[in-house]
Amino acid sequence: MGTFHHVNTIVGLQTALSHLTPPRTIGFVPTMGALHRGHQSLIERARQDCDVVVVSIFINPLQFAPHEDLERYPRSLTADLQLCRDLGVDIVFTPSVHELYPHGLDGLTTVDPPKQLTSGLCGRSRPGHFRGVATVVLKLLHIIQPDRAYFGQKDAQQLAIIRRCVADLNLDVEIIACPIVRDSDGLALSSRNQYLSERERATALALSQALQLATQAFRNGCVTAAILRQQVTSHLQQFPDLRLDYAELVHPDTLAPLEQVDTVGLLAIAAWVGNTRLIDNCLLDRRLGILAIDGPAGAGKSTVTRQAAHALGLQYLDTGAMYRAATWWCLQHHIDLTDEVAVVEAVAQCRIRLDSRDPNQPSQVWLNDQDITAAIRSLEVTQRVSQVAALPGVRRLMVQQQRQMGAQGGVAAEGRDIGTHVFPEAGVKIFLTASSQERAKRRWQELQEQGQQEITYEDLLQQIIERDTADQQRACAPFRKAADAIEVCTDNLSIADVIDKIVHLYRSRYPQA
Ligand SMILES: Nc1ncnc2c1ncn2[C@@H]1O[C@H](COP(=O)(O)OP(=O)(O)OP(=O)(O)O)[C@@H](O)[C@H]1O
Ligand SMILES: CC(C)(CO)[C@@H](O)C(=O)[O-]
Ligand code: BAL
């Protein structure tokens, strides 16, 4: 955006936002200031993903109980503003308490997240805290209307609660979790670390050490909650200056206590060191991560992804086939493809199931239990699919289904916004490219093999160039490379070489595959 704005008022903030030329994506990072490298990582991630970055700095009285540290919470506005400038933040919003709560805190309309999420873990010793957090975060989300909001995994309960409130209240924002940033000795960064004396800081290291021990036990095959918690508590008991509040294994989304880690568990700790309450956690994940392969049409994504998935024992989630299925459904029902509302209403009826176990066959596709494997590969669908897939509502519907399919991990998906939008938390992201000439040649050969000889190489080349341009320029999910994707150009590589490369990259991250 260019100009840096520091605003104190909602009107000022919204004026700055109204000056932006659409289309632009807004990334929002809510903080309480005293910024450190943990916050910095959230801001940097937002900067990579979004056109505009808004940071709020607000010490929210509603989330502090009367006996808590509201008054002495660290404040360093000058340094915070400088850091935000240095990181390329566009707008820093520092409202006063009166600006956000003009009618005071008594009798305020609040957001009350479900008890199942707020009553355990930190909620037990901080009653009312998450109501305060949820209320202020939802107010800020309403005021700023960001496309994405970034939260640290360090506050794992907060993250789960915000995700749930956003879903329950139908807010149109993506919540992005960012990994915990630690000091070199393992201590999770926190503004409250400033309260610690040198001696207390040394004691505080016990938290991350305990989690390390449990993580090691988990890697050695221990999945039982009682044993994992025992690892933590027996280590912490060696530190008389540390008072454990809780050490629990829960599901990271529902926060329900787990007896063992079947798929994924959150091992969370809170402890007092002197007068300072510290939290830390780790995710214990048995799932294989998601392999996201993005790239322009005809780069070889589907062949490569299908075969890499097979080699790695992952499920191949053929998103291209899903968009084809949706297109086929619309054509079947004679929907006017220029009538966006009608298309979206029609696509909302599509329940898609895929089976891509045989890497040498096209994915089998069922739509509302009807096998449409062959039908979706017609020329008519091929010519229309880009138009349908470009509709924001269609993408939302498909992305919902894709995320459900990927929820347990162990999935390989290809498309054009898998690593940036569908699975931004994918463990391995590949950006697969090839020149437009090479891609047109491959598509032409494919059509020849299918007996579709009426379309020429020149036409296909033209179509590919037009589609690339449209994909890059469209407002909804424009086509771009994720900042953490590894680029692989396939022009001078055989398919086997490309697959080998990707399999190797995946196994170096997930050796169990
Ligand atoms: N070490 C960290 N790594 C990643 N994210 C972090 C880290 N510390 C804080 N965050 C995230 O920054 C955002 C703002 O947090 P906040 O301003 O409360 O900082 P904090 O250091 O967590 O403060 P405190 O621990 O004192 O509550 C939250 O989403 C939080 O999860
Ligand atoms: C999200 C948040 C900024 C809301 O006040 C706060 O809880 C925090 O800093 O984690
Ligand atoms: N990081 C969560 C904010 C709080 O402790 O109040």
C-alpha cells in the first residue's frame, strides 16, 4: 500500500481501509503490544500472504480478572510502532478503552464462547478471560473485516475458541495459526517473560524442557495421555520454585480431554514461576501432513500428484475433478453459467466423493452417489470448468468439501490455490511449473490419445495463455506461489524425475511416509 498509518480511532482506521484500491486482501494481527519475535512471525506471515497488513495493539481490560496484571502489563508503543514500520505493516490500530467500549464494560454485549471450550485449561483459573478475548477479537474482526487473521499457536486455547466463534457466528475470515517462536534455549516468547528475574527465567525453561521430553516419548511410540502427562509432571516437580497449574492432553480443536493420541493431541501446560503465569504447549501429531502441489494448468500436476500420493501412501484429492464435477452438474441442469447465484445454488447441492487409489486411472468421481468419472472429462466440461471455478461462491463450496476431506491429513492435493488458500497449513508445498508451449503440447497429446482431434495445438496454446492471465488477475483466489512453496520446473525433467524429487522432499519432512 505504501503509506504507513498509525490510527487511534475506528473512523480513522476505516478511512485508511477505504482508500485501498480493490481487489486487495487484508491480513490482521491482533496483539496487546510489547511486540517480540513471536508477534513478528505473525506479522511476517500476514505480509507474505496479504496485500494489506493491519496490526492492532490493545490491552483489553475485559480479558483481565481484577487480581490479574492489567496495570503492569508491559507497554512499549514507540518500539512497537517502529517494528511495525520496519516489517512493512500498513496500518497500526491503537484504540483507547473508550474507543472500543464507549458504554463501559458493565452491561456490555459480549461473545460467550461454548463452555466446553472455556471451562478447562486456562479457563479454570481465568474465569471470564475467554469471553473477554472473544468479545474484543470479534469486535476487531467486524471493524476491520480482514480476509485473514493471524494467531499464535502458543495461545492454543484462544486459537481454538476464536476458530469456533468465527464459525458459529459465520464470520467471513480465515483464521491462520502460526507456530510458537522460542528463544534459542527453548523458552516460548511471551510479553510476560519480561516479568521474570534471571533466576525465574532459568526455572521457566522447565516448561519447554518438559514438553520436549513428552515429544520425545511420543516419537518413541508413547501415545497414552497418562504417561505423556507423567513425563511433564515428573520433570516439573524437580523445580520447587515452579507451581504447576495444569498439564493436559486435549484435542486441539474441541479441547476435549484425550486418553490417548489417535490422530492429533495438544499437550498444554500452565505454571506459575514466582508471580508470573506462563503457558506453553506442543502438538503431538500422528497424521501424515498434507502435500500441496500448485501450478499453472498443464504443468503435469495431476499426473505427478497422483503418482507421488501413491508412492507416499497418501490419498490423492483431485480438486480439478471436483470443479469439473460441479461444472458438469450445472451443464446437466442447464444452468446459465453467467448467472452466478444460480450456479452457486446448484453447486451447493453437489456432494462429491473421490477415489484415486489407482494412479494409472483417472480419479473415479461420484456426485450425489452417481458415477460421473467419464462424463466430467468431456470437451464441453473442459471448456467451461475455468469459468465455473472462477466464481467465488463455487470456490467457497468446494474448499469446504476439500478441507473436510483433508481434515485427517495424509492427503495430496493439486490445484492453483491449495498451498495459499485451501490448506495454508500444508506440511509440504510444491509449485510445479512448465512453459506454456510445453503445457499446450502435453494437453494436445492427451486429447489426441482420447481421440479428440478437432482442436489444434495453436488453439490450446492460446487457451492456456488466456487462462493463465485470467487466473492471475481474478479477484477470488488469484493464482500465486505460496511464500513457503518449493518451485519445481518440469520442462526438462521426466515425470519419474519430478515424482522422485517430490517424494524425497515429502519424506524429508515426514520420514514415516
Ligand atoms: N512465542 C510466540 N510464538 C508465536 N505466537 C505468539 C508468541 N507469543 C505470542 N504470540 C501470539 O501473538 C498474539 C498476540 O499475543 P499477545 O500480545 O498476548 O502476546 P504474548 O506474548 O502471548 O503475551 P502474553 O504471553 O503475555 O499473554 C497471539 O495470537 C499470540 O498467540
Ligand atoms: C488476541 C488478543 C490480542 C485479544 O486481546 C490477546 O488475547 C492476545 O494478545 O493473545
Ligand atoms: N496472550 C493472551 C492474552 C492474555 O493472557 O491476556
